[in-house]
Amino acid sequence: MNSFIKVASATMLALTLASGVFAAEFTKGTVKKVDAKAKKVTLIHEELKDLEMPAMTMVFRVKDDAMLEKLKEGANIEFIAARVDGKLTVTEVK
């Protein structure tokens, strides 16, 4: 019985952690600057809840070059950011 409780607890913990990984939230932002050469974008954004960051203006890398075509200065966007190899990176844009 005791081992059953341990296995059940471990399973619940694993499911809870996994659901957090897949539940990334889109954040609203405004494109301030696009630097295609450096593959970076400067965004004025709302709070990044997934990264526990307050609203601010900051520079992000982009996941791939194709995203840069979607990003125009002054555009209002919704995006997902994550730490990729230790760097803040925009991984999705809509």
C-alpha cells in the first residue's frame, strides 16, 4: 500500500509538471524595432507570466528567420517567449 501511494504521488507530480510545460500563454506586445541582421526584435510587452517578468521593453532573439517577416515596427502582436539556450527567445507569434 505504501509503495502505491509513492507511485501515485510521483505520477501526479509528473503530470502537473508536464501540463505546465505545454500551457504557455500568449503575451500582448508592440514591436518597437526589428533587427533582421542580428535576428532580434525589441518588444514593449505586458507581464510575461511564464518567465515571471514584469511589463517592460526588451530585446528578444527570434526562433527562426521566418518570424522576422511577420514583425513590423509599430505592430501589435501576441507572442510566446521562452529561454532557449539561456537566451530570451520569441518562439511563436500570432
